[in-house]
Amino acid sequence: MANPFRLRAAALTTTAVLLSAVLAGCGDSGKDGDLTAQKLDWKDCPAPSEAEGGGSPPSPLPNGGEWQCATMKAPLDWSKPKGDTIGIALIRAQASGPASRRIGSLVFNFGGPGGSGVTTLPAFGADYADLRTRYDLVSFDPRGVGRSAPVECESDAQLDEYFQQDATPDDRTEQVQLLKRTKQFNAACEKNSKTILPHVRTTDAARDMDLMRQVLGDGKLHYFGISYGTELGGVYAHLFPKRVGRLVLDAVVDPTQTPEQSALGQARGFQLALDNFAKDCTSKTEECPIGSTEQEVKDRIAKLLADLEKKPIPGIFPRQLTQTAATNGIAQSLYSKDFWEYLTEGLEQAYDGDGKVLMLLSDSMNGRSENGEYSNLTAANTAINCSDEKPRYTPDDVQRKLPEFRAASPLFGDYLAWGMVSCTNWAVPGAADHPDVSAPGAAPILVVGNTGDPATPYEGARKMVEALGKGVGIELTYKGQGHGAYDSKNKCVQSAVNGYLLDGKTPKANTVCS
């Protein structure tokens, strides 16, 4: 089963788009000459496709600015740059300030991998109003995602069944079933996406971004990467160090870790977030409705999950809330402190036999809309991760590591450990143990870490700074909760990031915001 926690090294913004929704193809093919000389045909944006998550066309910005969409041709295979092409879907809002003050385009990637930038950027465009005074705000669906030659695997009905399975097998029979279902999903990806599947590595997306830079008319790439977007930004800096403009990496993926180390780090990160949630609930003046002490809150959650394994409860008809779905929903709510109220409500209802809220949270994690349609988030995430990551883990590997994962997180340890088998039997070999982000000679890159981040633990920021190389990475620390720092709206963080992007002022190394 695709690991829903690695699945969301996703940005808080991507998570919030999906949460608000549930709680409230290949492009041109041909042999072009110089793709850097292509002209983009910007038009009004259509409604998002099913692969992008569906919904309505983006609304105008508060100050009347309009969103425009276009498709950029890129090589299907970067080793054959004059061969067949695919379409990369783009979106932009042009700079609001005087043309004389315009710096260029600021390209966003909001994470995943597998999140649609075309749908996420307009949902949060107002949050970047200050940056828009000097930049065109631009985002895109990376190759394999949304409208950009999307990876397709299973049908909506098959995915409903896929996400209901037991993701934490307790015996050999359940292990065999998990591996069988994983193999079935991966085989469907190969069957339905054979052409694009070998070409969705992060290095491919980084090369697409450099083509995008040129087509947009910029001499340097100015970039804001969040979560997995920090890995993409680091890989870009490694491949094109002299073309680095002003880069911000927020909610930082540790580029030095293997998939196993990353999963173990997330176990610790989500456990820390759960501990903080329990502490917050029980420390308020009003009574915490899900436990009188921190330990009681966590014990009751653990008992709920154990009970659900034996007997699921009604979720969203006709589906039931299983242990897997509940764990997934709890993890989703830990991405932001703003979501903790949903977790409290969902737990209260689940203790009374109603699993609807926790299932809604789980659906938002998995990219499922209220009408039962799935975006291609899971398909793209699996394809990109498995193409990037060389290790392939067996059930025996997981069994050996389970004690360490359980020590890191009694609640999430098993789930994250078993998620490591998601790339077993994948059709495309993985590229490396971990990404190379060394970027000697690159311009300064601002690296922002959050001490309470569950999905990309804080230690990853320092590792990214070290891996980028001496004189390149500049670390900024935010002492807060949730996934990411800039979108927390902390004034200290936003002032530092805005000062860097708008005026080129790099904050003092190791600055701390709280």
C-alpha cells in the first residue's frame, strides 16, 4: 500500500485544499526544434480535471487579478530532447506592481510528490499578495500529475477498496494479502501508464523547471518549494547551480536519508505532533472532551484503533471506518494546529460509533472528493517516489525494523514501517538511495525548518543546509506546530522570507522565529 504519510511529504497548503473540499493527459506529441523558443498561449483557466481533484475554475484574486493557464511542451524523455513531447500544465497571476519593479516569475511547488500546483496556487494566492507585487506567481502540475501526462493506475471503485485494506498486517496471511494488493496496484500503474512511468523522476521535473524558466523569460529561477518541493528545489540547484536565483525551501525534506530513515523520522514526527495535540487539549481551561490527561488521550486513541481492527464502525455509507482509515485521518489532522479541532470532533464521534469525520479526514489525505472521484495524487506519488528511490523492502526487512518503529511511535510505527513495501514489484528501477542536492557555486538558498513539523521533521533543515554546501544554505528556524512555516502566518518568518525574495536580503544564519 502506498504509504499515506510519505505520500504527504505534502505541503500544508495542498492538505488544506483537500480538507476544505471534503469538510465544508499527455499533451502534444511531435518533434519540435528548440523548445526554449516556444510561446505560451495564456488563457482563462478551465475547471480542474478529475486528476487535479475536480472543482470549479479559480476565482479572481481579491484585488481583481485574474488567473491564466497555459501548456508548455517538454520532452517526454530528457535523454532525447528532440523526441516526443508531453504537456506541462501551468498557471500564473501576473505581478500587481509597476513593471519597472518586476523581478520575474516566482515558481511554486507545494509538495506531494503528486500535488497539483495548478489547483493549489489559486486556493492560496491571496497569502502571497506581497510577493506578487514584484513577481508573476506561477505554479504547475509536475509531469505525471494532474493535467501533465498524469499517471493512471486504478479506478475510483478499486481505490475505495485499496484504502480499506489492512495496512498493518499481524500475521503471515495478512502480510501475503498486503503484498498481493500492493502488487495489483503497481501492475495497474504499469498497464495504464507505461509511456510516462519511466520519466517521472525528480530530476526530470527539475529539467522541466529549467525549461520553464527559459520559456518564462527569466535568466535565473526564482522558486518557492514546500515539503517535497524542497527536494525538487535542491535537485534543481544541484543540476543548475549557476541558474539559481532566489530560492526558498520550507518544510524541508532531509536529502541524506534513505526511504527507511525517512519513514522512521516521520514516525517520530507524527508522534511528537500527537503528543503536542494531547498536551494542548488537556492544558486548556475547559475540559478536554477526549481525555483528562495527556496519557489518557493517547491511550483512548490506541484503544479505538485496536477496536477498529476487530470491528470497523460506520463511516461514509457504504464504507466503514477501518483501523487503516482512522490512522490515516488522525495523521491528516496533525498537519496543522488549525485541524486539531477536527481531530477532537472526529474522536468524540468515533467513540460514540460514528466514523464520518475521521473518514472525511482520511479521504482528504487520499485525494478523494465528496462525489467519490479520486485525483491522481496516490498514483503520481507512488510513481515518483518509486522512480526516485532505489531500495526495495521485503516483509522480512519490515519485521526486523518493527521494534525500532514502534519505539519511535506506538501509534504510527507499524503503519509507517509497512508503508516501506509500497515500491515492491514496481516496474521502473529506483534512481538512488537519496537525492543529490550539492550545489557548489549556487546563490544563497533560504532553508526554513519548523520544530513541530510532523511530516518533514525539523532536523531535515540542517541536513539540507549541510548537503547544499558551504555558503549556499541559510537556515531559518520557526518554533511552531504544523507542516511548514510561511503559511503559519508567523510575522517573523514571513518578514524574513519576503525580505529575501523581494529585496534580496538574506537573514542572518540560524535566525529563530517563535
